[in-house]
Amino acid sequence: SDAAQLPEDRLRCNIGGGLLEAQEDFSPGSGVGDRQRSCRSQGGVAAFATDTALFQVRRRQETVLQAACHTAVSGEQCYNTVNWAKSTGIVTNPEWYHGLTPTSSFTDFQAYLYWTKADNGACPFPCVACHTAVPGEACYDHVTWAKNTGIKTNPEWYAHTGLTATSSFEHFQGVLTTTQPDCPQSCPADLGAPTTTTTRQTTTTTTTTTAAPALAAPTAYRQLAGPCRTASGGTGTFTIKDGVDPGACQAQCDADATCVAYEHDMSAYCELHKAGTTTSEPDVGGFKCFIKEQAVWGFKELQGACRTGTGGAGDYIDASPKAKFACQEACEASGTCVAYETNTNNRCELHRVGTVTSATGVAGYNCLLKASSFVKQAGACRTSTGGVGTYTVASVADDATGPAQCRNLCASDEACVAAESSTQTRCELHRAGTVKSDPNVGGYDCWLKVSLMHSEEGQATVAPVTEAPTEPLTQDCQAVWDTPAVDILDANAKYTCGARITYVIGTGASEMEAKAHIARDFRECRACWPWPVYKAAGDTTVSPKRGIAVENKRIQKTGLQSAATMVSWTYNWGFATSPSDQYGSPTIAEWDAAGIKWLPMVWNGMALAAIEDTVTTLDWNSASQPRRALLGFNEPNYPEQANMSPEQAAEAWPRVEALAKKYNIDTIVSPAVNFNANNQGIDWLARFLELCQGCKVDAIAFHSYTCYARFLKEHLDMYRVFGKKLWLTEFACAEGGALNSPRLSMAGQMEFMREAIPMLERDPDVEMYSWFSYFAGQWAYPIDGTDPDAGLVYSDGTLSSLGKLYASFAQG
């Protein structure tokens, strides 16, 4: 884990179908967004790679270093060196950093600084997944060519890297990983221990030596409200690590074998608790306690023998003879096993990274893939309200393997979020809504699924599933006419819905306007909304206004079908899709094919120059269809974002217009401003438009993070002064304060969404809107120190409860 970064920046391993990848996150606000990395072909032609097929997920063996590595933390020289390189050096001297961009992760920078021995070798190798290429891999060919040929024929390509013809293979790969998508981070020669395995070929057996990946079930953290406590209510034994963010706090607990829990005030105070801490004191506000728990694996069972993606048998160890679940225990305990193959004759093969499927034509065998991890909680499975929830009953053997069988069934079922097992043959597969256990119900265990595909906080965490409060599809204002409606700003004001509507009509509003006003502002009066709120049964249309703001890497191409039921457009703060697509993310064409129109953005002046310098034509006219619009600079009134004055933006705008003309884009959207106490967005826009007389600006973009629709309405009204269509390109509930705090959870986001979306759909000035889809722990720039849970869709395309609600609204 990267102890110096925010939660979304920590290393996590994404394990599914034989994939073990070190994934480093970044925020759209930390640089150029999804700006593509510069890469060079072996022929030496500089280009920006636009074919995301080059960045397909690589199924490869990797090593997670267990010792002799260290990710820099605050107070260390390396930490300062990395931060300077990431925030300043990359901007002033990008040529020093060979393929890195401002959006590259902290550990990407630290690894590069390690290999190049910058700052007199101040940086050790960070604790990240690594793999040194071996013959037969594309990366091996890249490195060999660079070491034997490229460094001699084109030494200028390797300036500032510290590479020479005598540099080690690992050094070359460590540098090339920033530009070659086929190259993972290499392992320093003095770190990590190799292991010898047997590789089965079609007719022969050979022995190879490779680095062993670590694929043990991850550490999980159970979050509790309040400070950490022992069973007797005491504070227990702990050490204080002040001045670190929640991510660094968890990283330090990860690295400390004696740490059983960590406590954080979600600002900068951290406690690492030792043995004895088992619970929290929820009545003490302002703190959260995270209990460390070890997860166990569940396996997805496939018919047929285990196979790689190309149909080969792949690498495996013959551990026969073992009965099925003895074989599973061996695979579960192995750091290199990703799947096991078994048959009725006690065959047991432990397969390594690369096994992703099975050959159904090979009868009599079964292949079981490591699919999901589970954390055990004593007691029967329950929803957040204590109910039994929705579940199906499955049959398992009446023996010690019953719990493992039950977990496997849940792992094989995407809709299953928890498995309940008992000492008998009972197995319940629980659906969305189950988030905990009831320890008072003895004889049962609830295995909560730790969905690695859904975990976005670094180390796998128990993925909470918020129950979606339902509302009737019918609306009857008369039914609530005499219901008291409490004003959020004045708890003593409890006029009825009818009285409030009558009052607004008295100010000159029509009856429909008055009903809409009161239904929007008062939850008790929501039934008075005069137009349809939700889709009718069978309605599969998606509003053309409705979009999602999300980094491209946060969703896989296989998940677009479900996402397309929710939104009609998207953008990722970049001018292309992900530059180093380790994540199976969609290309522009794949977004379009799914019915979700992708829009490009010119993030700042640097991005504008990068687009203009791109040698190859950008894929902005997929299928000969021009983009719907070109989005302008991102939050230029914020120093951490585009950081441009109105004068700078106005001067650059003709170049933005030229890009739109080049790619036949008719609509150009203004720079998107946000509220800033030192530089109000409305003032910034007014000055920009004053300076940019005659400029083509077809719509006004802005961001809003208020938590109530009544305040969002005020923001809309503020920007109407420019007389143009409005694009709300980022919004979600994210502001701090006592009034907003109840709405930061996913259930609270739903309340805000129920107020806001019907209003946005009916507002004729709102042309487009896009929800800022980030789960708790993913916000790189949290507002007022909050940690909102506003994610719409998990990386595999599964809609969260909030996403399902977003998809349910009728179009205006």
C-alpha cells in the first residue's frame, strides 16, 4: 500500500479470471485526467497511442514484494522528492520523467525515481506488484531491443533516465514500464525470491524459473462508527500516527503484523490498535474504527479442464491425489494458485496466473477459479435494519465442507452478496441489502462477500450494499395535502403541504409551479410533483440529458450494457480513453456502441497543447459520427485543477474552436467552473465571456456539490444570467456541515437524487447533466473533509443502489 496517498491511490489487486494487476488510481483533478501517455514504437516514431487494444488487460505473473521495499511517507526525503516531481517537476520539465504525466500515481513516480537514482538515490523501491519479463512475453522483446539496439541507435530517447548500454535488464524495464503498455513494473534484482514451477505443454514438460505472484486472500476492514474499543469498553493499546490521511493510516496497519485495527477522525489523526480491540463506541462521534479481518476465498466452478485465454493448459503444479475440497484448501493457501482442477479420481492441479476459463469438451473435470473473497461474521445474515433480506436456499453436503461449498455457490452468483451457512446442510445465498450478521442467532455464520471488482479503497474491503428505499410510482397530492412539512432550515416551521402550495400560488405562481416548488423542497410533499417521476413499467428509454462523470478505468468494457440502462453520455476529463488500459476499460468506439456517447474535454492548457501535438488523428469521429460537444477547461478557477485566469482561457479559446472545427464538433461548452471562496465561478465566467467577445460558447458548464435540490435550483438560476443552455457536468452531495452530513451516505445521496433529477429533467434550460460517480474513499479532493458515497456503477458494470435509482427516473 502506498502510505503517502489518499485512499484511492493505494495499491489494490484485482483478481478475476486469472488476473493479478497492481492498479494505481488518480483523480481527474490531479492533472490532465485520462491524458494518453507518449509512447515510441521500435521504429522510433513518436506517437500518442489511440488504439486502446494496445492496452488490453495483461494476464501475467507478478510479485508483490514482501520485504526490502518501502513506499515513502510524510516526513521522508523521498516523499518530498516524489511530491515535487508529481506537482512541479512534471510540469516544468516533463522530459525528465519519460512517459509519466501529472496523473501518474505516487508509486509510479517513486518507482521511476528509484530506477533513475534521482535526488542521489533518495527513493527506495515502493511496495508495489512487479514482474520481471521472461522470454516469450512482449515486454521481454521490448526491453531486449531497447537494451541491445535502441540505446545505441537513439540514445536521445533515453535521456534523463540514467540508462546506458550496461544498465541491467531490470533497470531498462523499470523505465520502459512508463511508456510500454506491455511492460509491468520490474522487480529489482535484489528483491523478491524466485520460485521454480512446472509448465505443462501439449506433449512435453519443461521447467522454467519465474517470480511467484502473491495471491493470498486480502486483508479486509470492517468499518464501525466511533473510536476503537476493547470488548470491555477500554481504549486498549495503540500508537498514535498523527498527521496522516485515512489511506496512510490503513497502509501502516497493513504493514504492521501486530495491528488489529486502526482508528481515524477522517482528517489527520490515526491510531494503530494492538490485540484486544474488537469493537467501537458508536456514541462518540467524529471517529471511525476499522477492524482488520482476514478474508477467505470463494471459487467459481466451471465445467471442464482449466485453460488459459488462448486455450492452453497453462502453468500448474500437480498436487494429486487430493479430494476436491482438500485441493481447494491447497489452492486457497497458495500465493500462486488462481484456480484448481479436479475430477472424481482425486486429481488436483493448482494453476498459476493465466488460467481464466475451462475447456468444456474435456469431460470429467471441473475448473474452479478464485473469484471473490469473504469475511466471516458470527450469526445469521441480516440487512442494515435487522431484517433477513432476500435470499435463496441452496443444498450443500452435510459435512465440514458445507461452508466452503456455500461460499463457492455465492462466488459463482453475481447477484449474491453474502452466504449464510450452518453446521447442517443449510446454505442461504443472500441478495442486495445484506450487510451484517446478527450474533445473537447462534449456529450460523454470515460470509460477507468482499467484491474485489467493487472495492475501490485499495486493500479489499467488505463491499456494503445499501438498501434502496422504495417510493410509490403513483403520485397523489391530495393524500398529503394536510401533512405537516418540516422546513430543513427551520424545524419549528411545520405548515402543511397544502398550506405551502397555497402560499406559493398567492405569490403569482401557477398551480403546477407551486406544486413542483413544494414537492422539490419538502420530502413530505413529494407526492405533489405534477409530472411523472419514475419510468412506467416496461419503459427502457434513457434520458438524452442524463450522463455520468467517471474515470474511464473505473468501468470495464464488459460492464457497459448495464451502464447503458442508466445514462446516455459520459466523459472522463480527458481527450481520449485510458492511456495505459490495464483495467479492460472501454474504447471510445465501445462507449458509443453501447449507446453511451463519449465526449472529449480540453482539461487545461497543457492538455490543449498535447491534443494539438498528437501525431495521429484522435478517435473523435467514431463511425463517422462527430462528437456531440467539446467540453472546455475543467474548474479553471481552482489552483488544483486547470488553474487558468479568464485572460489565459480567453487567449487559448480560438485554439479550442479550431479543434472543434477540425473534428466537425458543432457545440463548444464553456469552461466548467465550481464554487471557490477566493474566486467565484460566476465571476470567473463573466470575466471570461467579457474578454472573449465573439467567441463560440454554446453552453455554460458548472459544477455543484450541494446536498439539497432547493440550493441546486439557486445555482441553476445564478448561471441563467448568461442566456445560454446549462450543462451541469459534475454534481453530487459532498459539502460538509451538520445539515449535509445525513446525505453523504448512499441512502442520503438517494434522497438528494429524488429531489434533483425530476427538477433537472423538467428544466428547459438544462441541456445536459452528469452525476459525479465516486464511491466513499475515492475522492482525491474531498470538500470540507467529507467522504461521500456517490458511486453509480462498479467496475464490472453492476449498478449500485444509487445507480439503479438514477436509471429509474423518467425523462422530462
